Amino acid sequence: MGDKLLLVDYENVQQLDFGLLGEGYSVTIFVGVSQKNVPIEVVTSAQKLGSRVEWKRVDGNGRNALDCYIACELGRVAERSPGTHCIVLSKDKGFDPLLRHLNKSGLTSRRINSLRTTSV
């Protein structure tokens, strides 16, 4: 895992250009069980990251199923690699209380709405 980890809520944000990322990023893209297609532009952008990108399909339906997967991954990172800077790419403000809690616990984390509008 790199020094910086971008966790993508693909159910919530589909406009992705990973060319906007700086060096040192690993990316985990969480895809919902009902999402059957990913545009070729997203796939080719992700492929350029090589081994620094990982795709995870949520196993099951539910209102916040994908969010729970991201929350679980954040917890794993907090335990295994507390020096990692975690960024959640999602328009879902429901992540904010969790990220505040993780920051108080020592993990550097934040949420962004878009790769284009916020320096990553």
C-alpha cells in the first residue's frame, strides 16, 4: 500500500480521471453489486495505475452496503497502516462523522466530492 490511499465510492461518483492523482497513491474502487458496466475511459485511466489499483465488488444489496465496505477498509487501514493518508471519493456526507472519528484516533483521512475540484 502506498502512503496515500484513495477509496472510491463508484456508486456515488462515476466521473474518474486518475491522471489527476499525484504520485504515491494506491486506489481501491468499490463497485456496487447492481453496477454491471464501467465505461472504457474509467478502465483505461485505472489501468495506468498498474498494481496500485484494486477493484472490489460489493457482495450483496442494501441501502448502505457499499459504504459499509469502505468503512471496513478504513478500519483495516487504521489498524495495519496508521501512517497512510486516506481519502474517500464520495458525495455522501454520511462518511464525515466516521472520518472525524478516525482523525481523532490518529488516522489522517478526509472526503472529497471529485478528483477535479479538490487537490488530491
